[in-house]
Amino acid sequence: MNIEAIIKRQQQFGTARADADTIHIVFGSDANYARPMGILMTSILQHNGNVAFHVFADCIHEADQQRIGDTMEKFHASCTLYEVDTAIFQSFPTTMTWTMATYFRFLAGEYFYQKLERIIYLDGDMLCIGSLRELYTMELGGKYIAAVRDGGLPPERLQRLRHTGDGYFNAGMLLIDIRRWHQEKIFDRAIGLLQEHPERYEALDQDVLNMLYQNHIYWLDIRYNQANNVADAYPADTVILHYTSTPKPWLAWYYCSGANLYEQCRRQSCWRDVPLISQPRTPREHRLLSRALFQRGQWLAGLAWYIKYLRRKL
């Protein structure tokens, strides 16, 4: 498939980097995830030099594009925005959690063939608190991809997927060997699996990538994809935090009893003046907001939101 034809246009922020020491980091995003992606970029640049970002998105609003540009100028980094023609993804399954942008990572591996040797792919709901240099330069021992195991997957899920590999990974952080991606025709095979059996893949692109890469994964230490916790306390060598659960830290009802590393970074970023999202969308978010208000001692407001939750639930 002609990947170049799926990219409608490119836009450059900052000064493009092409030297051998540059760490190339890729995101798949949309307008809704531009803020957390930008805060993640900020955290990466606070702990890493010589970074080039690549963002595959169907839409990033002009205000967020300006903030991305300001961030690149501040840290002397670069970001290329690739506007995606989404026609090929229109028939793919989506959820409230997984939008069409989740499939843009499929483009990245193929697009950079003969341009880059490897990339780090990151989900937008992450925070970097350490150096990525060791990760980016590590040897993969003949494996095709590096990732962290997802230890919470029920065995019956793997059976339903007919997965027989040596483990299941969380696709929020991937170190991808571009040559291997191209040789194994991952893009075309991923598209084929989703078109043939969309009902089989509960975690959508993550399930598909696990099927295609089984037995070819270099297993990384959890410090490269560490799930967050309420105490916000992690081992000293942690590099990447992953906000895997709801609520996310850019929502007004996010609760953290610890230092709240995400909020600290947000206040130092170009998104510091953008208000947190204050209105819940789903019944579960209504309940979580109610709980957060109770925890803060705002009893009447918490009760009001809990009543709204019950109404939505019923």
C-alpha cells in the first residue's frame, strides 16, 4: 500500500533533526489528545536532549499547533505533523476509549522505512520522568519489537484471540525496528486482520499487534511502561509512567494523594493555561467525579454528581 498517499500534508515545528544521535518519537493523535500529548512532549524534553517528534493525526487545532511550536522553540527540538487521510480506517471498530487515532501507529512503522532505523511509539496518556537514551539505543537480540508485558490480561482473552506466543504486551510504548516492520508487512497484515475479524479484537490495535509480533518481542523492564498509582510513588529508575486507568490526569476529577507529577509538568508546559476538562461524558466519569468531590470534602457537589450518575446509569 502507498503510505505516502495517506499523508495529505506535513507541517514542521522547530528545526528538523537528522543526525545519528537523534531520538525519534512517534505519536498517533487527534484533536482530543493534543493536550496530553503536548504535556508528554514537555516531560520528554525536560529529561532528554536531541529529540525529534513525529505526530500522525487527522486534526490538531490551530491553538494546539501553536503550543507545540512554542514547546519546540523553548527546548530546541523538532516536531513534524503528518495530516492523515482517514478513509482507510473508517470501517475499523472504535470505542469511547479507543478512537480512530489508535490505528495511526500502523502508518508510522511503514512510513519511516528507509528513512529511520527505529522509532519509539508512545501513547498520549503517559509522562516521561527519565532518560530514553538507553531504551532507544539498546540491542534487540534479533527480536522485531521491544515492549513491556501486560500482566493483567485474563487467560480467556488470550484463548479468544488464539494467541500462543510467549506473552502479551501493552502497546502504549513500543520500540520498533522499522526494517523488520516492513519485511513482515505489519501494516498490510494488521489492516487485513481488522477487516476480516473486527469482533475478535477487544483492545483493537493492541490485540492485532500482539498477534502479529508473538514470539518476536524483546521484553523490557516495567520501568519503561509503569502504570500510575494514587500514591504517585515509583521506583527510582522509572522512565515512563502510563496513566492506564480512568480518570486521566487532565480531567478535573483526577485524584492523586501523592506529588501529582503530571500536574507539576502541566504547569510548566505551554498547556498550563488550558483549563482541565470539567464535564464528565459517561456514567462512569459521573461516578468518578462524585467520588473525587467527596474525597475533597465537597459533600453537596459530590452528592449532586452521584445523583446524576444514577440517572445516567438507569
